Amino acid sequence: MSLHFAGAVQRGQFRLDADLRVEPGEVLALLGPNGAGKTTLLRAVAGLLRVDTGRVELAGEQLDGPDVFVPADERKLGVVFQDHRLFPHLRVLDNVAFGLRTQHVNRGDAHRQAQEWLTRLGVGELARRRPGRLSGGQAQRVALARALACRPRALLLDEPLAALDVQTRAEVQGELREHLGAFAGPTLLVTHDPIEALLLAGRIVVLEHGEVVQQGSPAEITSRPLTPYVARLVGVNLYAGIAAHGVVRLDGGGTLVAPDAVDGRVLVALRPSALTVHTSEPHEVSARNVWPGRVESFAPLADRIRLTVRGEQNVLVDVTAAAVADLGLRLGSPVWLAAKATDVSAYPAPAAAGPVAG
Ligand SMILES: Nc1ncnc2c1ncn2[C@@H]1O[C@H](COP(=O)(O)OP(=O)(O)OP(=O)(O)O)[C@@H](O)[C@H]1O
């Protein structure tokens, strides 16, 4: 029962054009910045928007296409939105039983199953409340119970945790992971939170400007980011350039020694923690990459300070607070950066890759 979206949707000036497939039992995170088209894609799968060209298929059955359009309420999908959208005038139990009732399950059975799902999601005691008297976390659990109770063929989750406070989000995230793991159908999770994508999904598709720019396992995405947006999400420096004989000539100036680089157009990823900072040109270090710059900003991290150093390329560098003090770093301080060649990860640039801003 795989879910396949292969189509285009035009909304004013914006165009979504993507091809993605979610396999049974798989959780696929659709990750992207604001306005990338994530919700547009999810709404097209849900049947709330039509594709202009292409098709949407579930288990080989066409839901949308040139001659077919199955209405949203006949697609048998479980949908959870950021703002949960529970019916305010119905009790929690009736909200969860609603989908089953529309499938002609009798009232008694629908209520019994709804109660079971509420209990499974840890909110069984709230069955008689109205949605207006639930906390954000409770409402999200009820919305998930409602989506799962109607025995959906696929689950669609649109930023399901975005409205929750940090503490509640962490709790619900853990529970959600468990419930998604037990769900046999495909799950499409829309998020702009990389942590959520990493924690909940087996595979990530990155959408930017209505197009898929990268897809892979969380490990693949984090080790080889292909766009500046993905590099920022995973917190690495990313540069584009041309490699020849183990040296990468960077777009915008400068070179990096990367012995494993395959000749041709490449991207280069460099972890901020792999760089060392010096106040004069280092000659005694084994690092083969050394270049000058000026400290442009300081930002606190958990146990480090992240410097932005402006030189021929902008570089993020993570150092300890003690190092900042020992080196006497200030805004505008001239510094030298050093990186070992083995810490420079170079990989072929995708064919369509434009210039990458450092
Ligand atoms: N009803 C509409 N008419 C015209 N354009 C629209 C409409 N709704 C959305 N858009 C445009 O479509 C683009 C994609 O929006 P969409 O909501 O799919 O993005 P998103 O990736 O889900 O973003 P966010 O993370 O902010 O929710 C945006 O540029 C938006 O302005």
C-alpha cells in the first residue's frame, strides 16, 4: 500500500512540482523552509487541492489524475493538522468516533473503539470533555487518536507538534514515534523542524521552492548536505568548487585541500568543530588548510561558542568559552583558521546545483 505523489500544483505564482513515494510502514518527513510547498503537497494528497498535472496514487489506486478525483472524505486517510481541528461542539469521544460513524460503524462499536484509542494515547479520561477544555498536548493526542481510529490507509501529519510548548513537544514526540512505528501504512510527515524529521522519520525529502532538492536517510542528509538550507539545518559549513588532484578551488575564492575529492564539480562540507582558531599564522600544525579572517559574531551554543569568521569565505567555527578568553577574541579580531585535510568532506555536486553561498 504505497503512496505516490508525482505531479504539479500551481498556486498563484508558486509552482510545486515533485515526485515522491512513501512505502508501507515508512515514515517520510517532508522538510523545507516556509513557503517551500510542503502543505500544498500534503493538501493535494489529502484531496483538499487538485493536481494540475500528474497523479496521486495509494496502493495503486488513482486518487487524483487527469480523469479521476476521489474526494477527500472518500480517501480513507488519517490527517492531523498543526491546529488539530477538532470539532468544538463534539465531546472528545464523539470527535474520535466521528470517522468510524461516517464509515457506518454502529454507535456502540464506534464509541468503544474511540475509547480504546484514547486510552492507548493516554487521554482515556478526557473522553467526555469538549475540545475547548483541553491543553495543546491533550488536543494533539486526541487528534492523533481520531486519525488512527478511522483505520486510515495512510497518515498525513502537518506540523503536528509545532503548536506545543517545548516540554510537551518532547513528550508527545516520543509517543508519536511509538505510534508511527506501529502503523502499517505509509506516513507523510510535514515539518520544518529538522530534529522532528531526524527523530521520527526513516527517510527525509527536502523541498525548496516547490522542488525536491535532496532525499535520503537522516544519516545521508546530515553527512552530505546539498543546499545551503540543509547545511544550515545540520549545522555545517558548505562550499561549492571545482576539484583537481585533491585540491578544491572554491567559488568566490580560496582553496581547500581534500585528498579524497573526485575531480570535477564538488560540494565541500566542513564541521564547525573541526576548525581550530589561532591569533597568528600557525606553522607548527599538521593541518593543511590554513587561512586568515576576522571574527564577525559570537553566538552561544550548549557548551561552546559559535564564531562567524569572515575571510575569503564565511566560516562557522565552534570553540570553547575558555579558548575565546585565552585567545582574547573580540568582534573584529584578526584570526587564522586551520582544518585538517581529513576533516574536509568533498562529494560530487548534484548536476543542477547552482552556486552555494558560503
Ligand atoms: N491559496 C493560495 N493562493 C496562492 N498562493 C498560495 C496559496 N496558498 C499558499 N500559496 C503559496 O504557495 C507557496 C507554498 O505554500 P505552502 O503553504 O505549501 O508552503 P509550506 O512549505 O507548507 O510553508 P510553511 O512551512 O510556511 O507552512 C507559498 O509561496 C504560498 O505563498
